[in-house]
Amino acid sequence: MDTSLFSHAPREPEPAESAEPVHCRVTVARDSREAFEGFTDLIHLWWPVESRSVAGEGSHVEFEDNVITETSIQDEVLVWGEILDWVPDSHLRLTWHPGTSPAASGELRIDFAEATPGRTEIHLAHSGWENMPDGQQQRAAYAAGWPEVLARYVRFMGGPA
């Protein structure tokens, strides 16, 4: 029996066994300016809200001000993360906590680098698993989910279906 005065206090997150970032790479047949704009300004057109959102189908994902949000069909605005660094045509870095507290957020970094003229490689790195109470489970879920999300982006940008 726990006799601590703080027996009902929230537990500290247990570190993820593997705190290694999840890495995903895709290439689109666009220059880095178009690739960056497609990812950021047009995210509402390609993000798979039916399978990868908090509010579900019919919601709207967008970058606005210094955050990325999801707006439900009931107009409830949910903050998914805060933008830490935004360099158009090059990279963006943000905290990532859809459906959870900012205190348990991970971090995303998305780099856009022209591989050849008119082709841009996008590298997504998702880290911060040690900040989450269920970091190992979250890492596994995102390792499986990011390829689906980025495949939607590639198709939106004119890549193979």
C-alpha cells in the first residue's frame, strides 16, 4: 500500500526503451519551394484526417500563426504542436502532441533538400519519445503511421499512387 501523500500524483513518464528518432524520407518531383508550400500551406488538402487525426473525418488541419491545428466539424480547435523554427523552402521544426498535453510532446523536424533540379527529398525526423508516458508504444505507432501520411503527401504532389 502506498502511504505517500502524493499517491495520486501523476506518474513521471517512463523512458522509452528506444529513444531513437523515427526517420522517413520521400522524394517529390517539385522544387523545394513547391515541396515546402505543398507540405505546409496545402496540408489541409492531403492530410489523412480519416485515419490520422484527433477529431476524425471532416476535420481540417492547418498551420496558422505559430501552431499546427486541427479544427473539428463542430469548430473545436485542437493544437497539435507549436512551431519552433520555420525556414521556407528549407525546413520546419515543431513540437508534436496531437491529442495529448504539450508536456508530453515529441519533436518533428522536416527538411526539404533539392536532390536534383526539380526534385526535392523530404526527410522527417520524429524524436522525443522519452517525454511520453507510453513512448515505446507511440514510437511504434508513428513508425508505422508516418509512411502512410507521407505517401499521401507524395500522391498530392503528383507522385505515384
